Amino acid sequence: MAGWVAQVARVPTEHGARWMAWGDGGLVAAARSRGDAERRARAAGAVRVEDGEAGPVPAHPDWSRLPGGFAGRALRACHGIPRGQVITYAQLAARAGSPGAARAAGTAMARNPLPVVIPCHRVVRADGGVGAYSAGGSGAKRRMLRAEGALPKGA
């Protein structure tokens, strides 16, 4: 896929402002720092990153520039988890077409290039614990789930 120019801007979300990076096809990165958003945009094939405050920010992922294979299927399945609901890593793996691949689902969520947009905070451990969250730690994940009314009992 040919290189492209990404736009980047700080965007408010229901869980706090994030740096978002996008191209014509949609979002490719969401991060807590501009540097991380730019790095993720380059990993998705951007040859240059420019200030994007002048234009509208897309609301949808650019699936063509995000991971493929099982990770891509897991990200797509996660994208469909409604606000206020949680599923386990094993359930996510099954939804992604690979029952028994809970650990791989966890790895895909840990590498999610679009946290908040692809709501990996809504995927929890089978034992009821919230599990890790690469975009702010388990405390941030608990706060996000609590704000959505979806914090598992005992978490």
C-alpha cells in the first residue's frame, strides 16, 4: 500500500482527550501523547504526519490500515461491543472466529492502535477481574467501565 499523509489532532472523547491520527479512509491511531499517535500512524504506513485541527475527524477506523489476521478480526469484534457491556477475552476470541484463543485476543487488545474508538477496555478476564489496559493501566480501565455502568462485580 502506498504511503499517505496522516492528520493528527487532540480530540475530546467521553473518556478524556486523546491524540487521534487519520487519513482519508478513517482513524488509524488514538493515543495519550502526540508522539505515540504519530508513531502509530507511521506504523500504519503514513509517510508524513501533519496538524489536522482544520478538518473534521472521522469517527470510524480505517480497517484497511489496521492489523489483519486474527488480531484484525479481534479488533473488529471488539469494535462491536456496545457501551455499558463487557465480554471476556475468551468470548472475544470466539467472536473473532478462534475459540480457545483467549491469550491471543488479550495480545490483540494490548496492541490495539485505537483505544477508546475500539473499546478494548470492555474486554475483561473470565475470573471477573478487569485485566490490564495498555492505554492507562487497570485503574483507568476500571474508571472507564464504571463511567459506562459496566464494571464487573468484584473488580
